[in-house]
Amino acid sequence: MNTAYCSHCGQPRSAECHAQCDTPRTVLEPPRYCVECARRMVVQVTPSGWTARCSRHGETSSAGSSSTG
């Protein structure tokens, strides 16, 4: 999978600073932006986990995910 964009802020990963995005706290949060196209995703959080859906690239979930930005 191409991780061209940050899953938390939506900015290009090549941008100079992602210190606020790469903290221990954000590791536990679901992604908000698609890492392939930077589109805002539809996120649903439940007691058992989360799902995030990009209109172009499909769904990711906490069940089988390692998608940190």
C-alpha cells in the first residue's frame, strides 16, 4: 500500500513535520484521511474497534489494520 499521505492530518508524508501526528496517543486513534489519496474518510468507532471507509479505496478496520499514517 502506498502511504503518500498522513492518516491523521491528510498532508503529504514528505512534508517537513509530522511530530503531532506521530505520538503514542495517535497510534490508538482511527485514521481520518486515506493514506493513498488524502480524502476524508467515514469513520465509525464502536466498543469493539473502528472502521474507516474511503470512497475510492474501500474500507479499513482495526481488526486487521496496521494503517498508521
